[in-house]
Amino acid sequence: MNDKDLLLSSYDYNLPSELIANFPILPKENAKLLVYKRCKNQITHLHFKNLAQILPPCEIIFNDTKVIKARIYGNKESGSKIELFINHPLKNNDFLVQIRGKVKEGQILYFENKLQVKIKKLHQDGTREVEFYNEQKTLTHHEVFKILEEIGHVPLPPYIKRADEAQDNINYQSIFAKNQGAVAAPTASLHFDEAMINELKKNHSIHTITLHVGAGTFKSVECEDIREHKMHSEFFYISDATRALIDSSKKILGVGTTVTRCIEYYYQNKIQEGYCDLFLHPQNTPQRLDYLLTNFHLPKSTLIMLVASFIGREKTLELYHEAIKNQYRFYSYGDGMLII
């Protein structure tokens, strides 16, 4: 490792805007897959439909979090419009949110279905702590999620410059989506449909963890020495069956950066449920995971640094430039990369 590996500016690259995917490729199996074999230092250009044939013997772990409709539109008492975006649930049925528009502590905001929001605390970073209630009754997290399903909007990432559409309700959920709580999809999982999973099951076992992806996943690193970055935390849960797999010596493929951080956090701390704030980078490398399947990530993000923790910063940037040269589609609805 050299000193450049710890500098934020070393994780920058230029991406032509036309390579940002605004919609997914359908059928999903036609998405491109860049395969990097570390032992041979070899790059191959394939498609997701080839995955089952080329994947080495291993156990596969997916994230079964479900994206909530985290964006809602309402009004202040004055009638002026307001936009609220949920970051993640807090204790005591509160939520951490972002609000577009000026608000103050104690203020009430009004939304559809008689939903009201009380501002409890303002943070310097622009986030707010709030509680939701309906006809003076405080709502639990799951009661809020239920109302959001009716009035909320799919929280497409900020780099997708369009309004959400009905089809995003399907496209922006993974096939394993079960446990509500994420405000962003575990995007590597979006490439899989039932036929692909059945094909993989012929020679591989499928497992899941739950990590509720928070809005912090889009937060850019701002300190030049990346070790000074304060990593966001996200709730996770690992079942006894998946824990036993991680504790074994079997080879594991992590589908996505969220799965990777969750597995590595458990491996280091032996905690099955809690809040994961693990920041993987070239000076803090994975200890348990063998293979990684992931999408292509934003410059200067903790996600591209996670990829660099597997294969090094220079190799990561080399693969990204190779993907750009070959017109791969980037980010949430884009193509993928397999590191074996």
C-alpha cells in the first residue's frame, strides 16, 4: 500500500454522464458483468446470464432488506410545500429525516392520509429527528411504513434525474426483499430474477442477512485523509444459520457492499444484531469474504473504497476505466462486476 491509498483525491475518476443508468436493463440477465480473476490478473467481459457457469464453488449471501417509499410531499401549516425523506428509524418510534424547506423544533407538518410529523430536534448536518402521528396517536415504525406504502414515493438515488415511476416499485426491489427498513436498494441484488436464482441453486446454497441501507450510503467522503471519515451506521441482523456459515471455513460470495460490510462486521465483533458502521478501505481489508459481486460506484465514495479494500486502489481504477471504455452502465440500475 502507498500513501495515495489514503487520499480522497486518489479515488476520483471521470464518468461520461450518458453512462449513468436511469433505467435497468431488462431482462435482467442481459446486464453486463465484468469478471476479474485475481489469481490470473485476468479481466473478462460477460453478462449476468453467464454467472452460474463461471462462479467457483461457494455459498452466496444476499441482503433481504426491503426498500420503503421513503419520500413524501406535504405542507406546512402556512400552506407552503415541504418534502421529507426518511434516512432511517431511531429508537422510541422516532425517525431521522431530511426535509427540503425551513423548519423549527416543535413545528407540525401535514401529509396525506391524515399523517402529521412533529419536528423534535434539528442537527447541524441538516438532518432532523421527528415523530409521526395520526389523529394525535404516535405511530410505530411499522405503522409509518404501512402509510408510506400508500402515499410515499420510491426513493430513487440522487443521480437518477427523473421522477419515480410505477415500474420502479418492482425494479428498485431485490427478489429477496422481505424486511422493511431500507431507503436505498442493495443494488447488486437487483440483477437477479427467479430463473437466475434457480440456476444458481443447482450448485450453490443461498443465504441472507438483513442490513437496512440508509441515506448515508450516498454521503460523499469529504476529508482528504479517508481514515478521518465518520462512517454512517445501519441496522443489521444475521440469522443463526447465516452466522454458522460465516463461522465456518466455506467459501463465501457477498452480493453487494452491504452484505460485505455486514459479514465483516460480524466476523470482527461476533455481534449478530445491531448497527454496522464498518468502513473498509485498503488499510482496513476484508478478513472473511472470498468473492465480491457489486455494481460500479460513485467517485470518492466509501463504496469504491470498499472495492479497493479487496483488490487495491490502482486495480480498482483500472477496472473502472476498462468498464467505461466498454460502455458499461454505472450506479444503481447499471451493470456489475465480479471479483473472484
